[in-house]
Amino acid sequence: MVETVLSVEGLSVSFGGVLAVDNVSFSLKRQELHCLIGPNGAGKSTFFKAICGVVRPSSGRVWINGYEATRLPAHRVARLGVGIKMQVPNLLEGLSVEENLWIAARCRHSAREAEDIVESLMNLTGIEKYRTSLVSDLAHGHRQHVELASALATKPSILLLDEPAAGLSETEVDELSSILQQLKNQTAILVVEHNTRFVRMIAESITVFHKGRILAAGSPDQVFQNEIVKKVYLGSN
Amino acid sequence: MTSQQTGGFTHVFFVPIVCGTLVFLFAPVFASTYTLSLLCVYALLAISLGLIWGFGGILCFGQGAFFGIGAYSYVIFSINFGLPWTSVLFAIVFTVLATTCFGAAMFYGRLGDVYLAVVTLVFTLILNRFLNSTAGPEYQIGSARLGGFNGIPGFPTLNFPWSDAAFLSDMVFYILCCVILVISWVFCRWILRSHFGRVLVAIRENEERVELTGYDVRLYKTAAFSISGGLAAMAGVLYANWAGIVTPNLFSLTLSAEIIIWTVVGGLGTLFGPMIGSAVLTAVKLGLGHQTLVDNFFVMGILLIAAVLVFPRGIAGAFSGRRVSVFGSKKKGKWQTRSNRTQEKLSND
Ligand SMILES: Nc1ncnc2c1ncn2[C@@H]1O[C@H](COP(=O)(O)OP(=O)(O)OP(=O)(O)O)[C@@H](O)[C@H]1O
Ligand SMILES: [Mg+2]
């Protein structure tokens, strides 16, 4: 069993000369629940996109479950076991909730397994009631749950969540954190989040991004006590 | 569960088949089989676009080109080798190969939707230009002269397999067209209900999501494009046999635009829609052909605008009252596509 599921070495992404991600090295262990925080424009989303093959890194390497994934097309990275929920809405708008999940589940599973996965995920995220609703008709909170469920439907070993709590009410945030706690023994989870309360609830360890670089990393207490972090991020919040 | 499935199956599958058969059987009472054959050919051509545009979100202006390639390759092969039925096979295989290469180049090159429409349009116009310039004797493939704007007349047409001289009568040819149309429709329905078809619909909804899930979107789109090319080629072969001549007009902008109008007027996202659209509009066009009072295209244009304003989801879409989900509800024991629902609804009306 590979202990390190995701390992990134010296990853850089530049957009026309602007370094959005600057020489970042990072690793994620099996069953780890890790949070990525940082001010707006720090490069967190770009870091995610570079890992899953949506954006091409200008240098550096990425390994997923022991396989090199640098510059692989997005669908190949997904097949190596990466599930992602993007920051922007990214669902099959004209399809129902269960169809959204089915498409994802069926990719690497038989029809029968796919149906089981769809049922269990709707159950987990509490969206059974909306199984036949079009996702474009759903309220924001439920859409976030569908996003989470469809990222999970491929049974990834690495789950990347870009701002899963954005726009959720306090109770919904609590629900989400308990869902993530339940998922912890199935998959490694990396969460980008601005909601400090949520981060404190879930994080086992935290990495702080600033201007494309890693500013600090460690346990929640260490990070939130860190003077520089307070200054660039927490202070500004 | 089995009986329920059989019940559902009878309902959504056999009802349209029975209605379709009745329409095909009684249509010759109202119009000549010669005209009706053309309507079938165009319906097949319309399905070929309806499949990739309505379900895959691929707006292709090149359907006329694949129609033409199918027709020309049939004619060239049959002039050189006789054997009409083998030529049919050859024409389809050749066109499918051509569309696969063309599609792969576009989809693996990550061409955007708008560029794809433009590139396929230009492709059609280039072929049109090229074939118009092939009047000279140097443009000869085997014993088939391309003949420039005059096209190629006089080639072996479909016959009964037991004798070269046993040509198909108008009635038999009409029946053949009907059968091929029905088979193609069943084939498309089967595709759309398969895993492949559902992924295709998902790609239409959000390509990036599907890609991030682990599907190779380029491969799926290329495959859909090839299937559509094959259907258009089949229509082209039938057209060549119907007309007895092929000309560069097959590659004209007019035809390619018409196919798009049929699909929009009939109903995007359904299989029945494009067929109905093509039949209705072609019938109108043929009707108008006998008078000189108003220009054909003027009427077509008015009809297109009227249809888009009055039935934004096309004729077929207007009949299926509410917006339906693509796979439909699973509670019925199976999943239906949007088009199935429409067809069900249509066959009940
Ligand atoms: N496609 C793009 N083209 C050009 N620049 C981009 C692109 N995507 C991101 N950037 C730039 O890269 C930097 C990092 O952006 P990114 O979206 O990764 O930040 P982030 O940390 O996710 O911020 P937020 O917390 O607001 O989501 C920003 O300066 C942004 O303007
Ligand atoms: Mg971001």
C-alpha cells in the first residue's frame, strides 16, 4: 500500500509570465484530511488545476498513487484516482441529480456497482429527495452536495475540494464537516477553504499559500498562532 | 420487474414502430413513392445531424459534405466494379473512415464549438469548389470521370441481388428507404440508451465535468462524429440511387443549411424532430417548387424564424409538454432519454 497518495515536487504554473504557483512541493498521506488556506489570488485553485491536468504546469512533477501524472490529460489523472470539486459550479446542468452521479460512478464501475454507489452517495449527502430534480433547479446548498457527491462517485483515493463550504449556512457547514469526517477513512482529502471556523472543525494539518508559495504548514494550532500567517491572512479576514 | 420492463418496452418501442409502419404504408396514398423516397433520404440525413448536435452538442455544418462523399464514393466504386450492394458497403466504410480522421483532427486538436462549425462549413465549401473544377478529362478515378459541375450520371443503381437487370421499382426502392430509416432510428435509440449515449449527453451538458470524471471526451466525440458520418453516407448512397446522378450541388451551402433548419424546426435533442422537420420542410419546398411567385429560400427563412419563435424546442419539443430529463426516472425500472419521452408522447397523440 502506498502511504503517500499525492506528491508534488517543485510545481510551478505561470500565466503569461505571472507565477500563480511558484515552486511548490507538497505531499498528502493516505487518509489525511488536509486544508489549504491563503488570501485571494494565492494560487490555491491553480494548484488544484495543475494537479488534475486542467492547467499545464510550467515545471515540476506530480505523482499520484506512485504513478507520475505530470502533464497527463485530465481524464487520465482522474483514472489514477483523483476526484475534484472545482471552485466554480461544474455540474451537468440539464441532467438530474442521480444522472450526474451515475455518469461519474459508471466511469470505472459496472452498471450494478454504479447504482449502488449512486444510492449510497445520495444517502451520505442527504440528497435522495432530489434524485430526479435537475441540478439547475436546486438550491445552492444542495448543489454543493451534488458537487461533492459527484466528485466522490468515481471512488477516488484523493479528493480535492475547492471551497466546498462557500455559500453554505452554519448548519450546512456542520453537516458538511461531519460528512468529511465520515469519508476520512476512505480517501485522502485536500480542502481549499476560506471559512476559518470550518477549517478549524475539520483540519488535521494546514498549509498556507501566499503569492503562489507555501508560507507555512503544520497543525491547526501552529498555523493559527503563526505571526506571519496572522498578518497576511487571518488579519485581513 | 420483468413484466414491468416488458410493459414499458412494448409501450415506448412498439407503439412508435406500429405508428411509423402505418405512416409508411399509407403515405403512398397521398404522394408518389418517388417523392416519399426522397423524404426518407432527407429524414435519414436529418437524424445524422440530430444525433450529434441534439445529443452531443456538436454543431456540424459538414453533414452535406458527408452526404456528398457517401454519394460520390458509391458512384465511383459502382462505375468501376459494378456490384451495387458492395458499393454501398464501400461508400459507408470510406465515409466513416474519412469522418473519423476529420473528427479526430478536430476533437484531438481541441477545436472549440464555434470553430468546429466554421471548419466543417469551410470543408464543405472546399469540396464543392473542388468538384466543380473537375470537368477536365484529367479528373478520372478508374473509369469514373468526375465531370465537374455536370456531375456523374449513369452508374449501376441498386438491383435485386439475383440479376443485374432487375432494377428496383419506385415502390421497392421506397420500401428499402423506409426500412433503412427505421433501422437507423432504432440504432440511434439504442446508442442513446447505452452508456456511450449517456456520456455523449453528459458531454453536451458539461464537457469539463465529464473529462474530470475520467472519460476521454475527445474519443467519445470522434466516435459520435463517425457514426453520424456513416448515417449521412447511407443517406447519400440512397440519394444517388434515387436521383441517378450526383453533382457538386450535394456539397452546396444550401443543403448543409437546410439540414440545420430541419433539425431546429423539428426539435433539437430528439430523434423524431429532425425527421419530422425534414419531411415537413421538404414537402413545403417541393410544393413551392411549382410556382414562381415567392422565392423558396424566403419561405424557408420565414418558417425557420417562425418556428424558433413559436416552438423554441421545435415541433417535437412542443408536443412533449414539460421539460424532461435525459435519462428520465429510474423508478420505472429503466431510464428513458428525452427523445424517447417525446416519441412516446407523439405516438400517443
Ligand atoms: N486562467 C488564468 N489566466 C491568467 N491568470 C490566471 C488564471 N487563473 C488564475 N490566474 C491568476 O493566478 C493567480 C492565482 O489564482 P487562483 O485562482 O489560483 O487563486 P486562489 O488562491 O484560488 O484565489 P481565491 O481564494 O480567490 O479562489 C491570480 O493572480 C489569478 O489572477
Ligand atoms: Mg480559488
